[in-house]
Amino acid sequence: KHPPLKIVGVELESRRGRFCLLRLRWRLRRFGVRLSFEQQNVTGWCSFFCLLLGGKGKPGLLRACFGVLQARLLFCFEGIQLRLQRLLETLKGQPNVTKDGKSIRIYCNIGSPDDVHAVQVNDGGGIGLFRSEFLYLNSPDYPTEDQQFEAYKKVLADMDGKEVIIRTLDIGADKQIGYFNLPKEDNPAMGMRALRICLNRPEIFKTQLRALYRASAFGNLGIMFPMVTNLEDWDEAMRLVAHCRQLLRERGEEFDPNTPFGVMFGVPSACLTAEEFVEHGCNFFVIETNDLTQYTHAVDRDISIAERYYRPASHAMKKLIRMVVEAAREGGIPVTICGSAVGNPANTLQYLQLGLRSFSVSPQNLIEVKKALMNAKIK
């Protein structure tokens, strides 16, 4: 559990304040702690209010310079890390089975090939979400087919036969890349992003699909599309998949023609029509709680009102999740749930009761989620 410090207010010089706090948030990620903050402009100063999600106890106010704040917080969280390490040593290698004998899968989310080591150290059963956009974010220009192929191949080879699900390019909204020259939008989260960009710029998409298909010869690969809104999105994407498959055959490339393709459910309209994707050849489902919660509750999880409206286990969310789980069950295909909320055991246990048996979390959250699920009974 997180220490009894819930709200932290920090006064910093305005020109350095935001950078320092973002740096602190980045450093705390390795402890599995997410910080969100609201910026309040004050004459000559920036006052930042940080919410340590999951904190317990009464809200407390701490004013300090950046160095002091960082030292105090890191001291607290290093203690948490030590306790998690001991828990990992106890549970590592034990089968993922609930208290009443139901088998479950616990996978990991990663953002680059370098994260595979964390999956292995934390006893991940596979990779349920590999964010492929790191290749684009870390490149001065569009990554080539060969560059992408080598990155995907490395992850698959390092996972040594365990399942790896790679999400196709998901940029736009808060992930902007200069060389894409995306048009400025008043509400980018609702506009051109993820699969919509890929379908609008098919040559970029086909380059990635060819690289993914070639990598499929080196491991257990699944490919999923983010921001699928309706059946037309899926059908158009699969037409491009078929085109790439044929081109690779003509080139004499080795690949797995039976590579499964899936839908990532982050849009409510897709959840409401989930059974249609099964009818059109979808091989697996992944429920993504970050986007789905934001679009269901019309709230950005990083703004000040998020605590009130951002509810990833709300009644509305449960109804949508249950629809997807039921469609997968009737269609005989697997379904996994991922997103920040799944790293919180309180949410994970509720998702378990909705019929989910496959979970994908950040590597640092895996061991506590595993402990909670092993101690759970399905009602």
C-alpha cells in the first residue's frame, strides 16, 4: 500500500516548476506510483498540487523545495519497493490460480524492448500490451520496415515463446510527433489519433503491418488495433492486412499467416457492438480501461476533477466490460483487460467477478495483483 501521504503541495519557481515536477513523476513511475497535478498560477510562482493516487490517511500539505520533496518521497517509496521485492521472492513461480481453483493469466504492459527484462524479473506470463509507438516517438523520421522488424523480433525472441500482443501505432491526443504534421484540433483526443491516423495514411500503416508479420516468424505474436470505433474501422484495417500478407508472399518473406488480430476496446460504441467483431473474424479482445473510462465518463484522467469523475470500476464501466466479456465468451475467443486501473488490486478483483480471467499490468504492479487474485474467490 502507499504511505499515509495523500496530497502534496509544492511551491517552485515558475520557470523550473513544471519541469521539476514532471521529472519527479517520471522517477516515481519505477515504484508503481502515478502522480497527477493541477497547476495554479500565482504571481511569480507556480503552485503545484500532486495527488498520490491510492494514498491513505487524511490529506496532508507539504511545502518544500524540489530537492527536499524528491528526497522525502523517494525514501518512502524505496521502503515500498523493498517490501514488494520480498513479496516477489515468495510468489514467483507459483501458479496463477484463484483460491477456489480458477486459472488466470497475468501479463505485462511494456513500452520498449528494454522493458522485457522487467517482465521476466516480475514473473510475467507474457506481454499483453506492447506500445509500438516508442519507435516513432524516439525517431527523427518515420521508422523503416526493417527498423521496426528488428525491434519486434527482439521482443518476441527474448520472450521465448510466451505470448506477445503488440498494439499498432497509437499517437495523437497527448502523443504528438512533429514529422507527422498532424492538423491542429480543438479536441485531439476525439479526433485524428491511433487507428484513424493509420487508415488515413495507409502507407505508414502497411509498413508497420509488414514489419509485424515478418516478426511473427520468431515468436508467439498477436496484433491489435487501438481506437476502433465501429465495424468499418475493423474491416478497412483487415483489408490492408490482407494486402500486406499477399505482398510478403510475393516477396518470399517468412511469416506466420495465422497470426491473430484483435480489437482494443477503448471506445464505448465498439463495446456496444462487440459481437459484430467476432462475426467479422476478430481473434481476440483487449479491454483498455484508460480510454474507455475517459470516453465513458467524459473526463480527462489528468485534470483536477478526475478524482470525482474518473471511475474505471463504475456501474457504467462494468456494464460495458460485461458486454465485451460476454461477446468474447459466446464467440469462443480470449479477452484480456489492461490499463492503469488494472494495476490496482481493488479494481482487478471487481473485473475478476465480471468474468475476466486475463489481466495485463505494469511489471511493477504485477506481484501485488497476483497476490490479490490468488487470495480471491469467484462469486
